[in-house]
Amino acid sequence: MGGVPSTPSFSGGSRPKDSAEYLIGAFIGEKSFPLASDYWQKLLELPLNLHWSSDRVHQACLLFAQNNCYTRHLAKILIHLSWCLQECVTTSDASSSAYVKALNAVYVSSVFLKHLIENSKTDNFEDLYMSLNESEEIPSNVPKEQSIEHLVVNSVLNFLGRVDVSSDTYLLHYELLNFMLVALSTQLLSGPSLGADDIHPFFDAAMAQPNSLVNLAIRKLLLNYIARPRFPLKASSYYIFSEGYQPGVLQRVGSVAANLVLLPLNFFASSSNEASRSPLADNSLNILLILVHYRKCLGMDHLKDKIDYSSPDSLPKEESFFENHYCKALENAQDIEFDRVDVEGNAPSGPVVRLPFASLFDTLGMCLADETSVLLLYSLIHGNSDFLEYVLVRTDLDTLLMPLLETLYNAPRRTSNQIYMVLIILLILSQDSSFNASIHKLVLHSVPWYEERVLHQTSLGSLMVIILTRTVKYNLSKLRDVYLHTNCLATLANMAPHVHRLSGYASQRLVSLFDMLARKYNKLAEMKNDKTHVTNCESKEGDTLQEDMAAELHIYTDFLRIVLEILNAILTYSLPRNPEVVYAIMHRQEVFQPFRSHPRFNELLDNIFMVLDYFNSRMDAQKMDGEWSVEKVLQVIIVNCRSWRVDGLKMFTQLRFTYEQESHPEDFFIPYVWQLVLSRSGLNFSPSSINLFPVDLPLQDNVEGEAEKPQKGDMKGNGLKIEVPV
């Protein structure tokens, strides 16, 4: 059977029928072994320490793909994997044969499943042949109402959720997470927006698991992330991992399952971040993010039973989606040390995930240099109101904010998406008035990573203003991204009414921000009015150019107005507490003068010039011996702040910017999550098979200049928006 017969090198020829060479050859060969055959016990109990070249492994995968359609060996080994895992859950002996068999089963299935997925020719992955032949006798312990993929996903999640990670169980936990990465990688072959008829066997199985198991899995994945278990040294005694062995057949395939020997050693040697040195924690987070951000549209067939067509109100107003219970579990997770009393009747029905929020907060603070941790923090504070509330009442907000601000400081060495995620997190936090007040009370003794000048005894709020204005300056010269400008200014606007004792340097940067945007505005205005830019163009092209310039000019007009409203909010609500802001405005008052008659700015500038007139007159009335110094000017300002009255200023409605996800966040998040997974997990997926995002860019993080390169799934206008007050 088949066009390419199995060769003696795979079948084993005269080799003993209990040798590893023979058993693997039989697995990929033409002969179909029944589920009840003792062949499976021999295969899974034997140390698989073969030494095959990568070419030979590739040939084995090709042969397996050809024969699996009638041997159904992939389905059978997955059933055996499920049985072994069920036995592992019920036994406390991690050295039992069930653990050895489970580890071998997950190795073998990961290698060949990955090849089949990468080379799948059908949209619904029928060529995985995830079923038994009709002639196959099905044992009684295989539920007939469950698919094989449902059975194995259930067993994997049950093991991960119920069995604690220890030095004895670490390898199996790690490889099961790798297996899940492989199984869920079918998503790489399609686009992010899935319809009701789109089939991803293992994803569909994962989404069909009972809520109790989903909660168990989410909890354990997060606990793994928090605990960050190390690769156990005693695991090196396992046959494949002994230093005396060269990489065997499963290490040659270039798959996730192939990296366990070298990954921990290389990881420990190359990583500079102590907190991130846990491959198990990293893969737990990878799986969690993949599951949480999965999204699939409901078709009309699924909606018809819920719609009363005689009532227009019952018709769907927008697209509906299958409920993602993993996402719900994360959103409803609660602090293990605090029983929240729900007085509004909004408590989730049924059991919820209970987590140590304090430990999760601290772990995030240690790991936010990594992009996946930033995405986890976003997922928590955007979706989980309990965790957001917990963060907002912490008195050590610098634990989270310092690594986030350092990421913005190092923007040229970060991806654009990472910058956006950090800005969105800051925007969400700035929506809370208590946050805006508390960050100005927390004083930092030093900021060692800030190199432009020494920052001593600077408040966290002042540092935020410095970094956000610096980010706008960087964007103005490099990225020129309107969305990034909007995020920075929105956060500053939310902070403005609560500013308290802003430092001199932060105040200068705030006024310089207006100057930077004003120069950009003036340049655009000159270009728009310069007719020579369009005289050499066709009329239609000239009109388009003029329209583009007019649109950009309008955007920068809005930006300038927001900065003026930020300054107005500080002067209106907290001038006596911010003498440095008054000094900075006085020192650079000439930058405001050209805009005093502008119809969009005149009312706001009237307030600023009223403040200037008040303090300039006090300065003129002051008798001075010698020249004015900064200290003397500040002293006059401080003294006169006490007698300042806000009565003469025109009061404007406080700006308040809020963040809101678009209706199709999957267009951004699903490609983004998989880009992060591929760059960190060791899953070497064939670039030619990936349709989820373009792969012409290297899948590496922190590449110099990467932030300037656009990517499919970019957050800019494609999944996220800011709700701006009218």
C-alpha cells in the first residue's frame, strides 16, 4: 500500500521487534496496529534514544503522513496518551510506568502532529485523520460520544490542572504544554477572524471543555507563571537528557518537542532577566494567551433558536461570538485572600478562579520587560475589574509602572505593538482619579535607567509626564504615528487635574511638548499654503495632496488644543501646588503668543495669559538687588501662589479619555499573540505555512529599529480605539 514503501532503515529489517528502531519504524509504516495491541505498550515503555539525522526524521514524517490515513496511528497514540494521563492523575508515584509512557507518547505525537499540521492541505484538517477506522474495534473506555481531540485535550488540561509541578513531574508538564502549542498551531494556517464553519479540531475541543476544567486550567497556568518553577537538575538523569547522549530522533525534528535538552541550558546562559528563566512558566503564559484571545463568530444557524423574528428588538444588532470560557475565567478571577461582596448582583454564577493577587502583581512587576507579560497585564486590567481595583489600591505602583516606563524610554529597541500595549495600560490606569493622585505622592529616590540627566527625588507622576512627553518627541521624529500621539496626550489629559508638585524638569518638558507640536503645526500650515507644492501636479493629485495636508493640519490642531487643555487643567485645579509649572510657562511664554488669536485656542490661551499677567505683575512689583535667578523667581511664584484666586479663569469641562476595544479585537490580538509565541517558545513553524501574519520579518524581539516597521495586525486603527469626550 502507498506509493513509497517503508524502507528497511525504518522498518528495522532484522532488528529485534522490541528495539526502538523497529518500533518507530512500525509506527510510521504501513501496518496498522489495533489499539489493544501490545505493540503500543512496547513503543511507549522503551527509551527512545535514537540518533537520526534531520533528513531522516523528515523522511519519517513524510512516510507517516502517507500511511496515517489508513493506519490512524496518530489517533491511536493520542488515545494512549489520554489513558496514560488519566492514570497519572490517579497515581501519586511520578516514577511509575504511566509517567514514562505519557512522556514518550507526548514526544512522538508532538513530532508527527506538527508535521501534519504544517503540511495540511485541507481547511478543516481532515488529513489529520483524528478518528479510528470503522472496522476498528473500539474499547469500552473510549467514549463514543467524544471526539479523539476532545478526549486528549480533556486529559491534558485535567493533568495540567490537577497534578502539581515537582522535580518529578516537570518534564511531563513542560512537554504537555509544548503539545498544546503544536495542537493549537492550526490557527497559524488561517486568518484571525473565524466563522462558525471554520474548523480547528483542538481549539474546538478546548472550547467545549466544562467550565470546571477551564477554571482549573486557567488557575494552574497562572500559578505556573507566578511560581516560575526551575528546570530540575535531577531531570538530566532521564535517558534522553543525559549528558552522555547526543540528541535523538525527537531532538532532530526541529519541533517544540525537540528543544527540551538545549532550551533550558541556552536559556539560562543567555537570559539577563532572572525572573524570566522558567521555560515552564513561559509556555504556561503562551498557552493562556492563546486560549484567552481566541474568538470565533457565531453563524445564523447557531443564532436562529435565540431570535424571535417577529420582534425587531430580538434581531442581532452586531456580530455575535461563541463564548470563550477561558476569557471569562480570567475576567472573573478573584483574589484568594479577599472575598468580594457583590452588592449589585453582578457576581459570576458558579465557581470562579481564585488567585493570589499579591503574588501575581509582584511577578508581573519582575517580568514586564517581556512582551508576553505586558500582554497579560493588559488582559487582566482591561478584562478583570477586581484585579484592576487591586492594582489601583496598591501603594507601590512603581512595581508595575517603572518597567513600563522603561519600555517607553527604550522605544527604539521595542516593537511598535509593545509600545502601544504599554500606552494602553497607562491610559486605562489614568482613568482612575485615585491613581492620578497617588502617583504624585510616591517619590523615587533615583531612576538609574534614565540617562539624559540625573533624576533624584522625583515623583512617579513627574516621571510619567517626562516619559510620555519624550515618547511624543520620539514619535514626532521617527514613527509619525497619530495613534501613538493620541494615547500619550490622552493619558496626560487624564492626569492633569490631579497633578501635584510636578518637578521642574517635567514642567519644562510639558511646555516643550506644546512647542514641538506648534512647530510641526506651523510647518504643515506653511506647506498647505504654499501653492508651489501642487503646481507641478495633475489637478486631481494636487487636490488629494491638499486634502491630506488639511486633514493632518486638523489633527495637529486637535493635539495642540489638548496640550493647552492639559495646562489649563493644572492651572485651574492645582496651580498653588505646582509653582514649577507656572515658572515653566513664564520662562517660555513666547511660544504661546503666535496662537493667541487662533479661533480654536483663544479661550484656552486667555486663561494662560491671565496667569502670566498675574505673576508677571508680581515680578515687576518686586524690588530686586542684582539679577533674577531661577531660585529667586521660583520664590516669588511660591509666595504669590498663596494669594492666587481661580475666580477670573474660565472653567472648562475636564477632559476624560477612556479606552475601548473595537468590535473585532481578534484582528490584532491573535496574530500578535502568535508572533510572540513563535519568537519565544522554540516552536519552529514553517514560514511558508503561516497565513495568520506575514513572515518576511524576523520573529525576534528587541531588534534594533523593529518598532519602525509596520506589521500585519498592527494596533494602529485595527482593533483598538479611544473613546474621546465631546
